[in-house]
Amino acid sequence: MFHFEVVTQWIDRFLRTYLQGGWALFIEFVLIGVVVLTAYAVLALILIYVERKVCAFFQCRIGPNRVGPFGVFQSVADMIKILLKELIKIDRVDPRLFRLAAYLVIIASICTFGAIPFDKGLHAVDFNIGVFYLLAVSSLGVVGILLAGWASNNKYTMIGAMRSGAQLISYELSCGLALMTIVMLSGSMQLSVIVEQQSYAWNIFRGGIPAIIAFVIYLIAGHAETNRGPFDLPEAESELTAGYHTEYSGIQFGFFYLAEYLNMFIIAAIATTLFLGGWMPLHIPGWDGFNEVMDYIPPVLWFFAKSFICVFLALWVRWTMPRLRIDQLLNLEWKILMPISLLNIILMAIWVIWII
Amino acid sequence: MEVKNISIKNMKYEDFKENEYLEEYVKELKANGVNIAIAKLDDLINWGRSNSVWPLTFATSCCGIEFMCLGAARYDFARFGWEVTRNSPRQADVIFCCGTIVHKMAPVLKRLYDQMAEPKYVMAFGSCAISGGPFKSSYHTVMGVDQIIPVDVYIPGCPPRPDAMIYGMMQLSRKIKMQEFFKLPKQPHPIENNEPVETGHALSLPTETTKGGDQ
Amino acid sequence: MKVIDELLSKLPFATTGLKDKTYTVSVPKENLYEAASFLKKNDKLSFDFLMDVVGMDYGDNLGVIYYLSATQYPSYIIALKTATDDREDPQIDSISDLWESAGLYEREVHDFFGIRFVNNQDMRRLFLRQDWNGYPLRKDYDTNPELNPIPLCNEDLNDMENMPVIEMVVGEKQDNVHKLFDAEEYIVNFGPQHPATHGVLHLRVSLEGEMIKKVDPNFGYIHRGIEKMSEAYTYPQILHLTDRLDYLSGTINRHGTCLAVEKGLELDVPERAHYIRTIIDELTRVASHLLGWGCMAMDMGSITAFVYGMRDREKIMDIFEETCGGRLMANYSVIGGVMNDIHPNFQKRVKEFIPYMRKMLKEHHLLFTGNPIARDRMEGVGYLSKEQAISLGATGPTGRASGWSNDVRKIEPYAAYRHADFKEVLRSDGLTFDRYIIRLDEIEESLKIIEQLIDNIPGGAYAAKTKAIIKLPEGEFHQRVEGARGEFDVYINSKGDKSPYRIKFRSPCMTLVNTLKSIAVGTKVADLIMLGGSLDYVVPCIDR
């Protein structure tokens, strides 16, 4: 199995032979920052392209196919354009809050993105409270959305932000509870440990029924947290024109746009890490030949393949379902998902204590 | 079926093939040489801008239905990357004037145009938006949107077919490619009497009444 | 009819006449309210459906014609006429407390003719801006553009909210101004430019959280003055404008106008033309319902459904393009028949389309009707009772979803509908889901009609010969047809000239938007958009 550990450790050793410890660390930090930001932007462009193609596929259309081969450079063109658009100064808004909101959303998203283990060693920070960190940082985005709605001085954004607040705070609960069941199963919050544990059976197989229930709940709640259809109430296009980011133009709007797509990926990546074995190849105990073959596929590919399957699921739902109404949305969370999650935790406790 | 020898007075058959006058004009202008760095950067920027034209969903009447057809499966303007229709004028690049503009709507349209971020473009779609069309003799119709806002491309028809619309949008792309981004005028409004419409009234994007921020 | 004769004999002040099922009743303006309330509230036969209110400028005096119909005998019509000779400050008693739809109609008459209705609680102008000079449909209207230049500022909110009222207080007329909203209400504007108002409708909505307290529709953002223009145009020219009223059922509007003119000319239209017109009408209806279905789905957030609807609609557009030459604007019916004979492929392609559409309808049901989110949102929301539907004049699929049988194709079969065997789809609950599902059911019925007619198109001429200049004899002509959204009426008043003295189109959509006022209250913002989709109005049809 080839791990990125080899590369990262080589860079580390290389730097330390020529530089003092402090400087080496500093250069590593800069490198990691550049890599994370680049990966973030490139991944966002790929995701936008994928979404447009998949959406076209669901709607019997062709999708972008003129800009570059099969239209692959379409989102690049969009980014160039959006970088050069005017940033409109809007009358009677709070300019500091207005700008801060866009940055908060994208910073929350980048911080979460940095903590995802793409491979052994390809992991910016490996906290011993990784799951806790993911939950904490990803929910910072809601502050940005609330600020955006409030600072825009517009009724549509206001309604959108209030909806978003209600929605994200509710769904954060089942999201967290679903992840907690997995933490119970693995006994650790450290992401690398959780992934290593799944080398012979992914959590979704190891954890049995409670893990499957948690996986489904996590997909639903996570999808709701990304503000994408059918949970796109905060920006409900046909009701609130563009929801909380109605008044944003140019790259400030671009931040919201990028963060939306990356959040979708982040949710899929967390689902992959905690439920589907992260970068671990598919191993079946006893089938050594099969396991050997699977090991030849690089773990990074495994990670992205699993994540993109989850992303595809999200797109499938988004382009099939109509939007929920606000009361349906809250009923779904508080009357269905929450009780099930709570029960599921007890079920998982039983599973961990008596069955495994 | 091949079109053969259309003869229109004062117009040669070859003229129908392609109207490259814009490109030739620019070539002529650049014949004396330009700064290569800026020219290349300009090319890249214009490639991006011309391939990503996001329309505002704005339609007043019949032409709007053909605009919807353009977005649907048969004509699919997503092929050119135009399917990201934005509902908020702040995020749109081009406004399609689909349909008649009447006196009561005129300030609304002008305000929508003012709300869009530069660089912005306008397409007059259909004969009503071009000149008043079938409603030219009416007391309440504006005789063409170019009386209120500057227009980049006119697409005739009542309503124009979606194919015509695709052609029109490609003309707009060409026009964008010809521009020099670093020399774009700050306020390209060729019309006098261009005070922005008063804000805070009863229109689609209320900006006044929520008490936010520093009030 | 005997009952109606008996009723009318109890109105001593009225002069009556009868011309094929239409009773004309002229009353002095002092007795108007008395006559109207007698016709509405008597115990023998209640004329509970106010079809239309037509304002008239007779030259010396200004008049109003109320078209009434009884749901019990829907094919009989009473034209209640009144007039006032005061051109400076014309006043007529309002009947807005008898029929809910009357208030809006009276505002329209006020806007066009300057007649003020005493006791109508809302006498703002309907289409034009409140600061517009003059009343455009009066014959002495000054069309000088300098009087009404293109405005550069948006309309003032105060103008939009202050409702001038002329009301009777203790036996005395008083001019008052009522406020539409309280000062502390949270008001959100939907429109004029909004993705879900189906055009440029402006809804002012008072909210409490997400709940809707009050809805006030504002029209006129696409008012093109078609009725005034028509007074200067010849009849064949007018036909082109009718397509652009409700462009989704354009051929039906045009058909109705042709029928009205043919009625006046007493022209014998060949049977072949009748069949072709009927088939084209039904194809239009299918296309319109498909688009309505798609738009409603899109309003609820399901864009894929919208694309599916448009995809199937393109098949109909192909058929139109081959036979009529146009996609959306077919411009097909002309006075005396149709413009050209059908394309040789027409029958073949229509016959291919019918099974295709039936297959696709199943897919549509699978995609959207059965979706639990969609079902849950549509059921139990937006109840419209039958009585209210009649009083509001909500015709078409909306009325039929509430159980009101109002299909003009059944009431008064025109063209080739009498040769077709079809049933009028009726539902009883009057909820959003009924209004939604009834459209899909009507597509099936339309396919049935087309299936029966397509093989039986008789031979012969496709159009009757008419004179080069068509002059309609003196008189009033009224024709009802069933548009895709409801009853479309044409009223022509001719003085024997080549253009009409007054032409009026009943817009089915105007009353539909009016229903929003009552059914949207108490629902949520998301429901308002969905209700708009379920009513499926087309704004240029309202504004004309």
C-alpha cells in the first residue's frame, strides 16, 4: 500500500536537515496552507462541474460541453468572471458585518476541510478530539449566514437567515448524535485512530444495525446542514430570490457559492471517514487474495471514490425532491430524527457492550 | 436543405455566412502592436467572461416562455454555460428583456439594471423590447427598452425562437471577447439623464425597512 | 326560459330583451343595486356567478354592463345594463358586497372610465399608476405622450396603500381614505421581478413570522392597453393581439374572438375548420397544463419536474410549427376558418403524440404526485369552497377542483366539441392537491378528445370565403370559450364599422389572483408561492 506518509515524512526530514526546527515548522505550515487552499479551490471547481453535469443528466440535458473538452473548463471560466465582478456598495448596510459574513462562511468551511484525513499522513492536523473539532468548526458557518442575512438590510435575506438559523441548529443535533454513536463504537475521537480501526471492517459493517441507522441519519442531517435542496429553505430560489446572499455580488457571492459546494463534499468526506472506512481499501477478513488486489488501489483514490459516491447521493436527492416547508423541516428533525438518534445511541451502547 | 443564392439588394451572398467585421476591426486596431502581457491577460479574462454569462431571470410576457424553453431539455443553454440563472440582480451578468416593457414597469427595469454589478449587459429579446412591437400604438407601452437602458444585442421575433436566442447570446459572447477589460469605462451608460432611481420604495428588493446594522 | 322571465317581470323599472339565451336588462342607475341584489338573493333562481363587468363609453353617457349567470342553468346569461350621464364625476352604486369578484372588476372600470363606485371599499386604480392622467378607454382620452411621460421613479408606497373610498355614512356620501396596512405590519414585496410570480405580478404580503396575514395583489406591470388599441384596428388585426393575452392558451383566445366575429357576420364556418380548431385548442390546453404543472413543481423547488414538463411540451410545439408555422404564437384561426390547411404529417404526428403523452403522464405522476414531500405540502392547504369559488368567479380547473361544474365546452358546446365524448373532470375538496391533480386529469381528457376527432376530420374547404374588409353589423356580440385557465369571454360592441366600438376580453386569471387574497391567509410564505403555482395564472392575461 502506498501512503502519502512517505512523501510528507520525506519533506519533513528534508527540511529539518537544512533548517532549524522552528523554521522547518514554519515552512511546513506555509506549505500546508497553500496545499489546503489550492485543493479547496480545485475541488470546488470540480464539484461545480460535476453538479452541473449530473444535474443535466437527471434532466435529460447535455450540460456544459463547449468550454474545453466536455466543458471541463466551464467552472474555471466562471471563477475568472466572478473574480472580476464589481463588489457593489450597498446603501444602509453595516459594511463591516456585511464583509465579515462572507469570510466567516468560507473560513469555517476551509477549517473543516483542513481536518479531513485524505490518507495516512495526508492530514493537516490530527487532533485527539478530531470529531469534536469537525462539529465545532463546521457549525461556525451558521454565524456567517445569520450575519449575512442581518447585515444585508433586506427582508428576503432576513427571512432566509432566520430559516437558516432554525434549520442548522436543529440538524446539528442529530448530526452530532449520529457521529457520537460512531465515537462510542470506536472509543476514540481521533480521526486517524477511527480510520485505522476500520482496516478489516468498515464501521458501517462493524457497527451493525445501529451504525446503519446512524449513517442514514447522518446523511439526511448533513445534507440539511449544507443548505441544499430539498433543504434549501434559507436560499429558496422561488420564494426568497436568493435567500441570505441576495445582496452579495462578485467574489463575496463567490465565497458563498464555493462554500456551498465544499460543504457538500465535507459532509460526504466525514461520512466516508467515520462510516465507510476513510481511505481504507475494502478488506474482507479471510479473503487474502482479494485484499491484496484492493491494496494496489491507492488509498487517496479510495477516499475520493467513496466521498464522490456520497456526493452523488446528495445530488440525486437534490435534483429529485421538491423543497420542504419550514414546519415539515422542523417536524422531521424534532419528531423523527432526534428521537431515533437518541434511541440509536442506547442501541449502540448495547451493541458495544454485549455484541462486540 | 441547403440555402441557395438568396438575393437581397445591396447584400452579397457571402455576407450571410459570417459577420466577422468585429474581429477584423479589432485586428486592424491592434495592427500597430499592443503590450503583450496586457493583451494576453486580456485574452484570458475575456475568455473567462465570455464563457460565463449568467442571465437574470427576468421576463414580462410571452418571450419569457421561450426563455424557459431555452433552459429546458431541447435547447439546453447549459451547453454554453449560461444555465446558472440568478434571481438576484446583484449576481447576474446579463439581463434579458423578455417581453413588453410598459410605463409602470419602466422604473422597475431601470432599477434592476442599476442593481446589477459591472460589467453588465442587456439583451432586448423580441420585438416588444426592441421597439414596442405589436403594441406600438398603445398608450402605455415603452417603445423599446433602449429608451431606458443601453442595449447590447437585439434579437428580433415575436417571440424569437430559442435558436435565435442562442445566436444572440453567441453574438454577446463575441462582443465581450472584443472588449479590453482594463479599459472598460467605469459607467458605460450612453444615456443622459441617468440618475439612479430612488431607493426604498415598493419594489422587488426592499432595502430600507429592516432595521439592520448601524441605523 | 320561464323562471327567468318570471323573475324579470318582478323588476318593474327594467326594460328587458332576449337574444339567443342572453337576456338584456336595462335599469336606471338608482335601481341598479336593488335589481342586482334581487337577482342574486331571490329564492327561485340565484344568479350567483358574476361573469364579467364591462365599462362602456356611449358618447354622451358612461355605462356599465354586468354579465350574470346562474350555476343552475349556466347557459343563460343576463346582461344587466346601467348608465350615468355625468361625465365629470360619474358615480354608480357598488355591488361588491354581493359578489366577491365585483370589487376588482369595478376597480378596472374605474381605472379605464373614471366611474367611481359608491361603497366599494377600495377605489385605487387597478392597472395604471395612481398618478396617471386621464381615463384611457374613454372616447375623448388625450393620447398625447407628454401628458404621461415614461416615469423614472417607482410608484410611491403611499399611493399604493391609500385606498380612496366613497361611502355612504348615515345616508350621506363621504370621500374617505382607508389605509391598507397598519404602520407596524411587516410587509414583504413579492414582485414585480420575482422568480415565482409567473410574470410581473406584484404581491404585497403582510407577514407575521412566516405566516401570511394579508395579501394585496398589484397589477398593471404589463398592461399594454390591448382593448384600446383594438378600437382602432380592423378585426383581422385584432386577432393577433388576442394571442398575446394569455399566450399559453393563445389559440383558444383567438378561436373565441373568431367565433364572436363569425356570430356577428352569421358566417357558416366549414366543418373541417371546426375540427382543426378544436384539435389545435386541445393541443394548446395540453401544452399549457404541462407548463403549469412544471411551473408549480418548480415553485415547490423541484426543477427536474419542470424540465420534464417542458420536454413533453416541445413535442406539441413541433406539431404546431409544422402546421401553423409558429411555436408559441400559432396565429392559426382566422375569421371564417383557419389560415392554412393542416400539414400532411399532422394526423400522423398527433397520433404518435397521444400514446407518448400517456406514457409520460405516468412518469410525471411517479416523479411528483407520489412524492411524500409534495403530497404533504399540497394536501390540506389552500381550501377554496364551492360557494366561494363561484362568488369569486374562479372558473376553469380551479373552480372544477372545488366541485363547480363550469366547463364551457359542456355548457355550450362550440366548434367540434359536440362530436366528442368526454367528461368534465370534477373534484370536490378544493385543496391545492385537487387543483394540481385536476390538470393532469384534464390532459388525459384532452387526449381523449383529440383521439376521437383526429381520424374524423371531414374534407372540404378549411376556411369560408370572407369579404376583403370585414364589417360587423351593428349590435352586441358575446362569446364564451373554455381557455386553459378558465372561461374566456369576448364582448364586442359594433357600430357597423370595420373596427369594434368597444371590445372586452374576460380574463380568467384576474379572478384567480383575487382568490389568493382569501385562500393564502394563514398559510406560510412557501405556501403562497405554491398556491400561485396551483392557480396557474398568467399575468399578461390579467393586465391585457
